[in-house]
Amino acid sequence: NTKITQSPRYLILGRANKSLECEQHLGHNAMYWYKQSAEKPPELMFLYNLKQLIRNETVPSRFIPECPDSSKLLLHISAVDPEDSAVYFCASSQDNHRGTGGSSAETLYFGSGTRLTVL
Amino acid sequence: GDSVTQTEGLVTVTEGLPVKLNCTYQTTYLTIAFFWYVQYLNEAPQVLLKSSTDNKRTEHQGFHATLHKSSSSFHLQKSSAQLSDSALYYCALNTGYQNFYFGKGTSLTVIP
């Protein structure tokens, strides 16, 4: 999926700080960070809608998201722990609110992911 | 609460035979969509099928699924499995307002 690009593709960290980057070229208004550990489904970490953080799941404080504009998403990681080893996916969707009719249920699209390995 | 259940963690099928992956759900929302995502090794999940219409068959890449609200199910089927179908399959529910719920996934292995 080249419409949602993530970098870096692979990351090996000791106790250093690092940032993951994501950019979507789909014109979507919602962007997500998901964590996928081995043999598990993706788990939501953060959700932004129109640059506003609207979902912040139970995530260690060493993970700090940032949404500089509606097409870009960053995930700053500091002092990683071995339990942080996983693949981190950026995702996006277009939510079309229908006023009193509620929200239409749109498709979630994933980027290619960043595989984080903590030494 | 809202949830998706995939009863089989591992499914093994012989090439050329039919395969069925089960998915049931629980939700109180009316505006909903259902998905099957496929995730190949070392790749991202990608949408395989999507449906929000009751009793309508949806097809893509030889796979098909029909949403049955009466039984709260959205099973994935294929009449003839191929070696290239080996992957992880996730059933997912979107209740709107960016609320996505994933099942635990089913690992499908197709053997010669």
C-alpha cells in the first residue's frame, strides 16, 4: 500500500529515543496508530480525527503521538522496553458524518508498518 | 459491549477443497459495516471483503461472505482453496465514529 507510507520500515533500539513517521495520501480525516504483537490482532493505541486526539487507549507514557497536519502522524518513543517489540501500523479512514443520521462505517486502511525490535 | 468472535485459531485445508472461516459478532449499533482483512506474512492487513447489507453476498478474489444479522454472522468462504491463500484472516466490525473491533484472527494454511 503506497498510499500510506511509514518510516522507518525496521527499527532496532536499545534505550534510545526515536520517532516513527506516517503520511497518508488518501485525503482521509482520521488517522490511527496500531500496535500488533506476534500472533495478535492490531490493537488501537491512538486515534486522531481532523488533527484532534480523540482516542488515547491505555498506552505507556513513553509513547507520545503527534499530528502536525491532517495527512501526517508521528509516534515518539522514549526509553523503550522489551515489551514494546512489535509492528506499529499507521492507518487511516474517512469518516463521513451524516448529521443526525450518525456516522457511516468506513474502511480502515493500513500502512506497511514499522517493525520495532528492542534489544 | 461490541465484539467479534472467530472461533478457530488455526485452520488447515488441502488445496482445491472448500474452506470456511467463522465470524460472529455482538453489537447494539445499527450503522455498522463488516470486513474481512487478510494479512500475509510480514505484510500489513488489507481489506478482502466489506459488507453492510443484510443477506447480500459479497465476493472478491474468489472469496465470498454474506452478512446475516439474524444470526449475527459474517462467515468467509471459498469453494477451492489455493496455496496462495495461506495467511492470517481477521474479521472486523465498524460501528461508526472510527470504532473498529477485530476478532482474534484465524491462521489459514493451505497444504498441497
